[in-house]
Amino acid sequence: MSRQYKDSRRKILCAGVFAGIIIIVLLIVLIVIATKDPDCSPSEKKGPKDNTMPITVEDSYGQIDGQNVKRYTLTNNNNVEVKIIDYGGIITKVMVPDNQGVPGDIVLGFADIEGYKTNAPYLGALIGRYANRIANGTFSIDGTTYTLAINNGPNALHGGTKGFDKRVWQSSISEGKLVLTYVSADMEEGYPGEVTATVTYQLTNTNELIIDYSAATTKSTVINLTNHAYFNLQGEGSGDVLEHLAQVNADSYLPVDDTSIPTGVITPVQGTVMDLRTKRKLADVIDQVPGDHGYDHNYCFGKTGWVKNMARVEDPSSGRYVEAHSTEPGMQFYTAYWNNVTGKGGKHYGQYSGFCLETQHYPDSPNKPDFPTVVLAPGETYRQTTTYKFGTSS
């Protein structure tokens, strides 16, 4: 083989290798270009993937039982602002622009920490260990009967005389979320097991307030957590909500006795005043609700664990709306018949001054074996997620 032939072959091989390297480099460049976020320049720091927004904290909103109470402020790019204190995980303010772009506070609350110390209506509070009512304040697990405080007629309501709403929670900020943790001692308020509960609040740039709940226990117990925010979409203290339009996307509900305990019968809403599957003005229907106290009923949505579009309430005058989405099987729609307190700025919150969309398991489930179970055993984790979405109608 001639030297000239060998040199030619060597040159061809080198050229092939060089060409291969160039092709590989070009492929790498193309991959980088294809995967680059077009909305993020090289000089920008990319935000969290979940679109969460900044949180600020006031170190002292007041004191409860010698403990400092902190207030956290969650904001987004749409002038939505949510304020939460670590006493009772209470939502103290939700600022949402109306259809003219003017922000307004749409949750009922008190002017300062003194009002929240008693907070008989549970304004804005986290509720536990058991949201809603347990008949006669008793239930049994594995043959053992437990007795609770009676604080609502003959029944136990919202976790007892000092439930989760009247506790200072440990609080921190993590990955764009406010994280609250509370350890409830074994037999606190009569409930068995030491329960560690964690609740996170997250405000997104799509105007969603996402509340994630989790809990674990050392003994079999019952648990049912929710938030008791009262909304008035025209603005807190602006009067009643009877001009609001309500839609609840449930085919059935729970009738109650004269102490607000479910009868145990899951009843279709069809043909009744409880049928809110098409939005209705509250003023047109509220006086027809059995019991003459407006709406204070659990709507049934089926199994737990999957997200359901439960409700949407609108205020025609401001254009504001709120939607409730949750993994829970039920939602208590409450129109605040019993309200009679002085709120922010000395405003009076009277009958029908707000409404609640309390996502939950069914009331009195510990005594109703046909209802979705609320028993939590050691080694299991209780979880639920509820999202309140705010906006304005065009």
C-alpha cells in the first residue's frame, strides 16, 4: 500500500471524526435551546415551578397566653393579598380587586388580636380536631367510648372549648408556603392519641389560595380539619350577602334535626331549595330553607382523595367571585344566620353578613358508620387539600 494512499485514508478518517464532533456539538446546542424557558432571560432568577409568591412576616401581632403571635402576608402580582396569623391559623384579611381594579377586603375578621381571643363565630380559623358537630359529644372507637365538651346545644362543635382555632401554632416559611404545625396532646379536649397536624397556606399568581392539611396520630382517633373563613365579596362589613349568586355542584345533601345533627340519610337535592346546581340569588331562596336559619348544611360530593369543583359564589355588584375546590367528600355551606359581632373598624357583622365554604368530612361521622370514615390509625396519614380561587367575572 503506497504512502500516498495511507495519507489520504488518514485524512478521510480525521475529517470523519471532526465532522462527528461537530454534529454532536450541534445536537447539544439544539437540545439546550429547545429546553430553555423562553420567559426567563439569563440574567433572571427563575421562580418556583408552582408559581408561588413572596411571604413577609410581622414578628409580633400581639400575645396569647404569653406567646407572641406572628402575622404573615402572602401577595401575588395581581394585587391579591392574604394575611394569616399563627394563632388558630386564622385568615384575617383577603384583599381582591373588583371589576374596576379596586382592591377590597372580602373576609370577616376583627381589628386586632383581642377580638380573636374569643372569636365565637370562628372567623377565618382552622378547625380541629373535629370540624362541625358530634352528636351528644360522644363517640366510640374499638369498643372504647370517648366523651367531649358539650359546647353547642347538646352537641360538641369544632373541636371543643379550646380547639385548634385557639392554639398558637409553630410557624415558618418554606418554598413559598406558610407552614403551621401543632402537636395536640393525647386526650386534649377528650380526643385520643397525640396528633401532629401540619397545615400549609400557599398563594399562587393565578389567585389560588391552596390549603394543604396533614396529620398523624399515636392512637386511633377521629379527625376532620377545615377552615372557617367567612366571605363577603362586596367587602367585609358592607351588609348582607343576599344579593350574591351561589352555585353548589352537589347532587345530594344531609338533612339535619333541630340540633343540626344529620339524620343519616343522604338526600337528593333535586326538586328542593337545597338544589344550587344552577346559580341562584340567595335572597330568592334563603327564606325557604328548612329550619328558618338559612343554609347550614353539608353537601355531598362522593369519595375523598380526588379534587372536586364544589362551589362558586359571585357578587354581581363588584364582579368578584370565589370558587372552592377540594379533595374532601363534603362541604358545609353556611350563610351566617347566627352572626352578631363587632368586626374590623367597628363594623357590625349581623345575620347573613357572610358565607362559609367549609370543606370537610360529614358532620357526626364518628356515629354514622355509613358516612365516609374519619378514623385515623397510627401509621396512617390524614391528608386533604382545599383551594379557594378568587377573581372577577367579565
